[in-house]
Amino acid sequence: MKIQIKIVLLFLIVFLLHSCALNFAFFRPQKLSKGKILSYAIGIDTTFVKIDPVTLQPTFFKKNKDTIDSDYSIESVIFTSSSGNKLNGWMLKPKNQKIIGTLLHFHGSGGNLFYHNRAISPLTKYGFQIFTFDYSGFGYSEGKPTRTTVLKDAFSSFDYLQSREDVKNTILLLYGQSYGAHLATIVGVKQQSKISGMILEAGFTSHTDEAVYKVPVFGNVVKRGVCTKKEIKKFGKPLLIIHSKEDELVPLYMGKKIYENANEPKEFYEVDKPHLKALLYYSKEISGKIKRMCKIE
């Protein structure tokens, strides 16, 4: 009898540990320290980044110390979230294109700006200025990420962007990738009178559904919270959903379920390539779809 009780207790402990671990596993932030030269590889090339310790303005350069000049500029900003944390964001602006619209970008649940910048910046080539930022606990942003804190950050980024003079006379769209698609949906529903449309790439249907997909035995213990597949029913502006049939992190059927539940006008764009790589291969097609759905000349 004692052995059976011990086995049951052991099972409960393992169950609870998995429950806590899965709830926290949605966030995998990469924190950065000020004053260090950063480096990251793109293919066989290594890029180095020097960060201003006060403004957090990045300067990109090669191994030979030559500055890298891209076709878009980066303005680093620091704004305060309603969570109480100071967050770091970047405004990306095309240098050689007329600005035709503004995108508020919500990135995924891992990494930081230096990683996610590459997943969204291709749209600057087509005239979009993009505001992207790190949630609490990511990159140079203060605090720790929780579902509540990150959602506050998402709404605060919207408020900050609305206050900028260079945004007031442009159309505004939300672009959410992976976990960011969940955030974009919630913000988009609440703020849809102020935006022209929304793009969701590789979005999951709910926290629980995603956890069950990754860990079938323990996934159901994850708190469901706001479900994207239900919340999307409240959205009435133009919607573009992008999902790859090769996505191994968030399966294609989740994107299709969100699309199925969404209101018109809507479009589903199925692509190839791994998770969050759509804009690296299909930026021209995606920019065209965004322009058409929002009637941008």
C-alpha cells in the first residue's frame, strides 16, 4: 500500500512539474547585456553589432570593421509598457521607397529583435515601415515574460506607435508571427477601429492545442487562456493568414482552423519552407496580397 501511495505521489509531482514547465515553455527569451559587441551568422557570413549603451541604437559591421549599409534604416526606441517595464523597439524605414503603410510587428516567443528583424524586414523593400519590439525579458527589455506581462506589452506598443507623428497619416496593420499571431489577434480585436487589417503567420489555435501537439501526454494541463481560434471570430477587418505546410512547430491545420473561423474578407496563403521563413522567400507575393487586401496603390 505504501509503495502504491509513493507511486501516486511521484506521478503527481511529475505531472505538476510538467504542467509548470509547459506553461513557461512558451517563452524562450534571449536576454542581452549592454556594452558587449554582438555577433550572429547568416549563412557563412558573420555580422557584428555595436550597441549604444544609452539609446540602444545598433550599428552593424563586418569582421573587417566596415559598416554594413542596408536598404532600410533602424531607429532604436525605448518606451514604457503598462507592465511597468521599459521595452526596446526598432522602427524600420525603407530608404529608397515611398512609405505606403505602417506594420506593427509582434514576434515569436523566443530569441530577440536581432533574430526576428530578419523575419520581418523584407517588407521594407515594398514601402512598409515596420515597428518591432522585444517583450519584457527579451533582448534589452526589462522584466520577465509572462502571458499577462507580454499581453500588456503588446497593447502598450500599439499605444506608443499611435503617438508617433510619422505614423498618424499612414494606414496601420498588425503582423503577428507564431506567438505574436496570438497577441496580434487579441490587440486587433480590441483596436480594429484603428487599423486597416491584420496578417497572421504560423499562428497556433490555442496554448493548449499547441502544447498537446508538442507533448500529447501532458499538453492538456496547460492553461488555455484566450484562444486565437475563438477570438478571431470577433475580427471584422481584412485578414491574411500565412502558413507553411512544412512548419513542424505549428502545424498547418492550426492555421486553417483559424482561417475557417475568421470572418470575410479573408485570404489563406499556403507556402513552403520552415517555421517563420515565409517573408524570406515570398516577400513579393505577400506584399502584393497586403496591398490588394487594403487597397493600397
